[in-house]
Amino acid sequence: MDVKYINPFIIATQTTFKTMFSTELKLNKPILKQDRRTSGDITGIMGLAGDKKGTLCVSFNERGALYLYSLLVGEKYEKVTSEIVDSIGELTNIISGQSRKEFEKIGLNLSAAIPMVIVGKNVELNFITVTPIVSVPFAFSLSNGDIDFINLDFSFEDAGSK
């Protein structure tokens, strides 16, 4: 996959975390995903259509999602609730919106579907795509100094591909 299609997702995710959470994300090496399973415990999924088509998945570990929710809203939870699920859906929507702004800069127009959130680890996703799935892992620090991760998985191809 051409790097010009990866960078907008990276920039959008880093910008969103810096703006919303005052948190720097450390980019780890992007890889081609060998399986079609979620990377974390809570995953926001959104379809993209327009000049290109694809799927964007934003996957969090449970403790990372709980931490980010507490930063955003100021409430702490010990387990995943409907509020946490809603916040991951909204965060997926925001990252999608930021990435679409970045794509506009290179002349691509995209629309997004309503996000869906899956709770569960290693849930099988059926990306319907002919291109490889790219996984972009990021690391960030929790308030206690521990490191947690977010994974951005996506497929992206020409709108006419089958």
C-alpha cells in the first residue's frame, strides 16, 4: 500500500490524541496484518466510501479505553460500560473525520458510515477487500507511567475494486 494512504490515518490519530487528551502517541512500525481479528478488547469500526473504499478499525485494550474515558469525561470506571463503548465509537468517528480532512489535502473525497463498536478480544472481522490490511500500532503513557497501546487497522482500495 502506498504510504500516501497510510500517513493520513497516522496524522489523524496523533492529532486527535494530542488535541483531546494532551497525549503524545509513539508510532511503532506499521505491519501487514496476517489475521482478521481485533487487536484489543474494544474496537471501533467504520466503513469509508468515495474515491476509495475501505474499513477503519481503532482497537484499544480495556485499561487504555478506561483511562482515556477518564481523561475525557473525568469519571472513572473499573469495567467497560455503555458510556465507554459510546466514547470509543465517538473517538473512532473523530479519527475518521480527521483522516478524511487529511485525504482531502491529497485530492481524495471520502464519506464515512456510522461507527460500530465491538467488545471482546480476538473477534474475527471480515474485511471484504482485495488489499492487505495494514496495522499501525501506537503506544501511549497512562497516568501511573505504564504504557498502553492503540492499534489502527485498515484496508483501503480503489472504489471499483471487488
